[in-house]
Amino acid sequence: MVLPSNCGGLPSMYIRDLLLNPPSFEVAAAIQEACRLMGNITCSIPEFTCISAAKLVKLLESKEVNHIEFCRIKNVLDEIMLMNRDAELSAILHELLVPASVATGFKVEADMLMNGCSIISQRIAEVISLGVESDQAITSLEYIPKEFFNDMESSWKGRVKRIHAEEEFANVDRAAEALSIAVIEDFMPIISRVKSVVSSNGGLKGEIGYAKEHEAVWFKGKRFIPNVWANTPGEQQIKQLKPAIDSKGRKVGEEWFTTSKVENALARYHEACDNARNKVLELLRGLSSELQDKINILVFCSTLLIIAKALFGHVRFIFLVFKQFNQQAFGGLLDCVVEESSSAMDLVGLFPYWLDVNQGNAILNDVHMHSLFVLTGPNGGGKSSMLRSVCAAVLLGICGLMVPSTSAVIPHFDSIMLHMKAYDSPADGKSSFQIEMSEIRALVSRATARSLVLIDEICRGTETAKGTCIAGSIIERLDNVGCLGIISTHLHGIFDLPLSLSNTDFKAMGTEVVDGCIHPTWKLIDGICRESLAFQTARREGMPDLIITRAEELYLSMSTNNKQGASVAHNEPPNGSPSVNGLVEEPESLKNRLEMLPGTFEPLRKEVESAVTTMCKKILSDLYNKSSIPELVEVVCVAVGAREQPPPSTVGRSSIYVIIRSDNRLYVGQTDDLLGRLNAHRSKEGMRDATVLYVLVPGKSVACQLETLLINQLPSRGFKLINKADGKHRNFGISRISGEAVATRRN
């Protein structure tokens, strides 16, 4: 649960490898800083084209890179250069150089990277057709089926720029024109005759057809040969017809005919297409060979974008999951520090990572660990959950990822050792206790003062007395090592042993008495809890009352004989802890977005941006003067270009947006899920590269009112809208919005 469900493939594999092989402190610190910056940016971000480095190397070395892969490679390079040009993204890019260097084994400086990206991208653009040229349209001639030309030319046209194969392309054009002339001269008179002659023999048939499996254009007809030759129009051409034959010299069928002139023209056209196809392949292979010298830069760029997409997905997922949770926890997700030299760990507001915190069923705990913890508590009291939560938080922290707590200070452990419940292994001839001892032996022998050791229910698989002594000895050993960790147990006899401990604290999962019954609070407290709530747990799981009653009698008898009572650690009401600002602070000022590529949309974009900003400022000022909103919100209009997406900070925020279509018409909308709405719009035909402008606003009611205002007023400023009908939605009220619910940008 560290990535959204739609972020799979290469980014998911990177995160998996990162968690299985935690990085060095320097790499983790760079990843952590990158995540922090990602959570605070306000500019739009690239789509992050991901290409497997191994696949890239294989294709280049075998010279099998096609034009689609070259375009994807160019996208990778362009996206890195885009990040470098933007002030906010550039800081992230420089942090990502560290993990990318470790992942690839290449040390690449930022200047060298940008220079390499620029050279390679420019070279690809010089050779590869990027789909914007108008000189490579599929041939279309009046009397020849379009499907024929599409099949013959679509496999090589639009791959490379025509200038590099001008002679071959021109030969194809001339051969196609010659074929058209031959077809018109030899077939059209026959077709005209067929259309003009009325026959009593069921009707004449004749047309120019495309024999797909033979890649030929032939005449296809029935009953078109006259019974009496009268030297009428078309007869001479009919006499020139001969049965069409395939490549093996066999007659194709009774309906297909051709002429020598058409066959010669077809042969010349096929030869011209073959030459053009071979020239295109030669250019693609030549470019592949040329880029082999730059393969290190390409692998580095590919890996860097995979890491960037993985970390942006991780940050977006955190925003998505925790946006409606405790505001302190939401902001604190960015407040994690991993210290290389620290010997203590502090986790404030730690919550179980696997629970849905938005449902309110997650209990937060503060873990201030300066020593080894021996943890006790009732069944179902949260001991195992505490171990898992601490383990997950530490693992995420030392990898540089976001930690599920409001704030955290985590030492950079040299190892994390977790032992949960053991099972027997009949194949190895070992009982569950044997398996447990084998695993704990490995754990104890390798633990150092820089290790985190987590053992759940130690020595549960053997008789109580000796298991207690073994557990006590293990605790002494780990205490002597000086490591941090948690050892949970129900073996309360440990506390009666004469142990020599100097680095161990006793902790418990708290309980409280409600209506005369003991219930767990799932809060971590100081002390020892000797109450297991075993009877209540068994009864809750459906154990017959007769058995539970008898068990209680036996327990009372045993307790009386041993003169030993159970002491219960009760939860103390938590003292008021200082609050932590839960909102992610925005940067003090927003840098202007990088200049978009020059084109016809740029003047229109600036005009739309100016109009939207002016109108939004006016309506928000009016709402503030009427006390409908508690603060005057700064209006920042952000552009999201082609192959870009909004930053993670827009998740869960109300916004209005304007889409500038390729026909210069506008679509105005509002949403609380900006990324989802943009993806929905861009999935429609012709909208893939549409430019989007958006403004974050305080609440959905304000967004609805601004949407209606823009739809009604933009046309009066000369803009063309496609959803003017939505401007009739006027009845939107503005409710009072609490200051805590409004996230604004402050200067």
C-alpha cells in the first residue's frame, strides 16, 4: 500500500526492489527530499514515459528500434529537459540524480545530462517523423481503392522525415500516378460500357477491385464480353484483358482480369514501395547505430523517469488516502527525518498502515524508543499491529518514502529483523518451536547496536516455565547488544526472573474498565499488563459458555493456590499534545510555468488565462466582502500542457478548469478530482494534446459558482465555448467555510 492501483509495471518494480533492498543513507535522504518537494509543488508535471532500460539496450544493440520507440525515447528526453526548465521540478530532478546513479551504476552530472538529452532529442527530431508533417499522406487517387494504397504505404510512411528519402518517396508518387493512368485507360472504358448497356442476361457487372491477398488492382466483372463485336466504345479495351494470375502463375479466378499495361504499372509501383521501405529501414537502423554511443545517457534517463513516476505515484497515493484524515497526520506525512547517527526513534501519531484511516477506525500511537521494549497486552489489544506498524514505518523511512505518522525521527538502521508466528515444517521434520528457535538464533547472532529487532509472541510453542527462561535469556542478550526493538509476550513470568537489564523498558497495550468489563484501548503505555482477556476473547469467538465458566473456575482455583493476582495496566487519559499543522504549506509564491512550445495556441492560452484570472479574482473578492469565505484566496492559474498532469497537491481540492481544444473552442468545468476529469477528457478523440488551465478554489460551492460565471462571461469576451448550456446552472449557494477547511496560498 504505497502506490495507487494504476501505477504498476516498472515504477511498481522499482518500489518493490527499494523495499527489499533498502538504500544507503545518502540515497534515502535524496529520495526523502524528492518526496517532500513533490508534495509541495504547484506546477503541472510530465506524464513520465517509462521504458525498460534492458529493452532499450536490446533494441539499440540489435538495431530494431522502430519509429514508435524512437518517439518514446524522445519523450523521455523531452520530459527530463522540461523538468530542468521548471524551477520547482528542477529541484526534484537534481535530487533524483542520486538514486538514478545508484540504480544504473553511472555517475552523470546535471549539465552533462541536459547536454546529452538535448543532442539526442534533436537528432531524433531530425530523422524521425513526429506526426506533424503533411508531406507523407497516404496516396489517394480517384479510381483506385483507398485500401490498396493504405496497405502498400502505411508500413513505411510517417516513419522518417521525407527529406531523408526524397528520391524514393518521389518514385512512389510517380509510380502511383502511372498506375492510375493505366487503370483509367484500360479499365474505365469497360466500366462505362457496362453501366450504359442493358442486358437481358441478368445484368452486366464490372468494377475496379482490390485483390488484397495478391496486393493488386484488377478489373472484376461478369458477363461484360459482348456476344457480337460491333466496334463500340470499350470493345478494344475488353479485347486487351487477360485473366489475372498470382505470383505462382496460377489463374486467380473467373472474375479477375488485367492488362499488360496495368501489370507493368503495378510492378513498378511495388518496386518503388519496396525501395522506399528499405530506405526507411536503413535510416532507422542507422539512427539506432548512431545512438549506441549514447546508450549510457539513455539508460540513465529511462531509469530516472521510472524513479520519478514511482515517487510521484507514491506521493499522490498518500495525498489520496489521507486527505480527509486528521489534518495533523496529513501534513506530518512530509515531516519525517532519517538520521544516520541517531540512536533513538520517535514516531508521533503512528497508525497501522493497512487500515483505512478515512473510516476513523485507526488508533494513533506515539512511540518514543530509546531502548528495547518488552511489550505485554491482552489478546486483540494490538501488540502484533504495533510491531507491524513500527516495522512498516521504519522500512518506509529508511528507504526515503513517506511514513504513516504525523512526524517521525528514524535512525538509519543497518538491518530490520522481524519474527512473527512460526509454523511447523513436516518436510524438514521440525516443529513450530524448532522453526522459531532456528529463526531467532539467526536474529540474535546477527543483531547489532544499529539493528531494529521485532519479535512477536516469543517462545509461544513450548511449555511455559522453560519457554519463559529462554525468552528471558534472549531479552538479556539483546539488551546487552544495545539494539532497539519490541519483544511482545504473554509469558508474564519473565518479569519475576532475576534478569540483568540496562537497556530495556516495559511497555503495555492499555486497557480500560467499561461497565465492569475490561476492554483494550489499543494505546501504547508504560508498564506491564498481565491481563490477557483470554476468557472474553474465547467467548466472543463463540466458545460455549459451559467451557468458559469451567475455565474461570479453574483459573480462580489456580490463582488462589499461587497467591498471585493479575495486575491490570489501565489507560491514562492522554495529555493535550501540541498540535501539528496538518495542511501542506504551499510555496510562498508561484513561479511562472515554463514557456509552452511556440504555436497557434500560445496567444489564445494567455488570453484565456488573463480572463479567467481576472474574473476569479473579482468573484472571490466579492465573496470575501460578503463574508461568504473567511479569507481572500490568491488566484493562481496553472497550465497543464500536452503529456503533462496536475501535481499531487491538487488531490481532493476543488478547482475550476478550462480546456483549450484544437479548434480553439473552450470547455469550462469544475471538479474535486482534477486528474480523473482530465484523463476522462483526454481519452476522447482529438483531446489527447489539449491544453488545460486550472485554478484551485476554496470549496465545491465556490467552484460551481465560478464555473457558471465563466461559462456566461467568457463568450462576451470573444471566446467560443462548447458547453454554454451549462451556464444555466445558476442556483448555487455559498455556505460558510471554516478556516481549517480552506487551504490557501499565502504570500
